[in-house]
Amino acid sequence: MDRLDNTVRPYAWGSPTAIPQLLGVEPTGEPQAEMWMGAHPGAPSRTDRGTLVEVVDADPEKELGPAAVARFGPRLPFLLKLLAAGAPLSLQVHPDLAQAKEGYADEERRGIPVDAPHRNYKDANHKPELICALTEFDGLCGFRGPLEAAALLDDLGVDSLKPYVDLLHAHPEDAALREVLTAILTADPGEMSRTVAEAAAACDRLGGAYAPYADIAHHYPGDPGVIAAMLLNHVRLQPGEALYLGAGVPHAYLDGLGVEIMANSDNVLRCGLTPKHVDVPELLRIVRFLPSDPGVLRPEASPDGEEVYETPIDEFRLSRYVLPEAGAAHDLTRPTPQILLCTAGTVRAGEHDLAPGESVFVPAGEKAEVSGTGTLFRATVIA
């Protein structure tokens, strides 16, 4: 197996302390948002054999296994991350596979450069994702029921929100949510900025359930995404709990440290809380306007000690082992590729001793025995 040397991305929303604290190093003073583990061309992990992209490209069937190559093609299907949010991320949705293929082909036909700021589809893949909390982790996930959202907005006592409250009482529910989100994102920018300022002041005053939105408004003053965020469920994960984000589900991460895994894609459509491009018509085509429970996931334990986070897709499978002191070694050998990440204690994986934040790539079929005292996350695929 290969020890990984991983890149930390310094996005502005990142926490300056969470990832350094996990790694046991001094903070640099700059935000450290995401540490990427995988073969994404934007920041591939490095090994003694070259980048993980180069390793996989040299012999896909050996590294990934014949079944994974036949199912997903000659590339690692997932990207694993440590994600440390010190400020809210953009409010966003991801397309399903058919929408991604269609959108990518359309933008290719129109000759829009892949790095253009108004480009929506960087590739032809979908981007389901799973976030598992290592600390308390706050996020937004899926629409509230329209009447619940209406009550939340109405109690702010902001006159300019009354039309949205009225719309949310309409039927059917999906049409009501679509009408309100459309109205928020297409409102006059000056008027919306004043509405957000009034709503933020009310959230500050009321506190409690409104506190997350006051914090969002502090980071994004005047942004229509502040009001859009109030249409969504707020959820606070405890360590070990997770959220699965499927296609079309609006979401945003607000604060905390977690392990994130996703299909290997960059396709994001933004709803707000960002200075980046917001393509309202395309966004409205992708969003699923259905109220939903956030669906907090807790791992399902198997007899061998593996705790699996069950999801409905096959491009990734995330599980963890909480290894007790002097416990027996676990044989993790699989016919599919794996990345093993230590997040606590000291874990021995093959010949490698892993401290928190350290990881290895295990080629398909290679012997993978782990032991030690700590927590180990295991990322692989179902093929």
C-alpha cells in the first residue's frame, strides 16, 4: 500500500485551526478548508510512485480491480476529504447523472471553457456526497415543510418577507417552494439587501433557532441566500453522525470538522452565500422542491467491528473502525481500491503507522491488515 501526501486547500471559508489541530501541527494563520485524498486532477495525492492519478493511469486494472474498472471506468470513482468549515459554505445543489451528462455536453457544444466562471458543469458525472462529523457539525439540508418555513419567516416581523410567507401557504407544496425560491433569487438586489439586513437584525434579537441564520448573515451581508437558507432544515451532527446529500437536495455546511466522501466530480450549482456565479434558470431545473427530513445517518455495526454508513449509490462506501487497545488485527483486504484514513490515536496499516490525518492507498486485492488503538475511516467502492 502507498502512504499518501495530501494537499490542503486554503478556501476562504476554512477553519484556520481545525485541520492543524487534528494533524498536531502549528496553524499557519491562513484558512485550511479541505485536505484531499484521491486521484482528482485538481489536487491528486502524491505517493512514492508518483501522483495517484499517474499510479492509476499506469495500470487501472491492477490498482482499481477489473470489477471497478468495468463499472466506473479507469479512474478512482471517489474523492475523500477532511473538511473544516470555519464559515458557511455556499448554498448549493448537485445534478443527477443524466443532468450532468446533458449539461456537460451542452456547455461543450457551446464552447464554454471549463474554467469559465459562468460554467456549471466541469465534467459529465454526478456528485452525491456524504459528510461524517468528527466534531459537532452544523449544516443545512433539504427543504423544511412550507408551513414551517412560513412560520419561521413570519415570526421575524419583517414586512418585506410577507409576500414569501403568503406564497408558502399555497398548494401544492413543491410549487410553493419553487415560487418562493425563484422570487428570492430574482428580487431586486437593493431591496433584497435591505430585507436581509432587517431579517439579520431580527435573527440576532431572537436567537435560539434563528442563531444559525444570524451567523450566516454576518458572513454574507445582503446575500439573498440568507433568506433562501431559512427554507432549509438546520441540522447539528454529533461526532460519528453523518448526512447523505443526493442529487437536487439544497444544502450548505456551516461549521465543524468532518470526513467527506463524494463521487469524483466538480459539478455544483449555487443558490447563494457566494460571490460566484448563480445560474437561476439552471438551478431551478436541478433543485428537487420536496420537503424532506435531513435523514441523519448513524453507522451500522457488523460482527467484525466495521461500522458502515449506508448510502444508495455505489461510487463510494464509507465505514469506520474504532480500534480498542490491544484489539485483534482486522483484515481489510478487498477486490476494490481503498483509502484508509486515521482520525484518532495510532493505527498500523500494513507497514505504515498512521497518526491522525495520515492516510494510505490500498490497491485492489492487496493485503490490508490494520491494528492499533484509534479510529480509522475506510473509503472504497461497491463493484
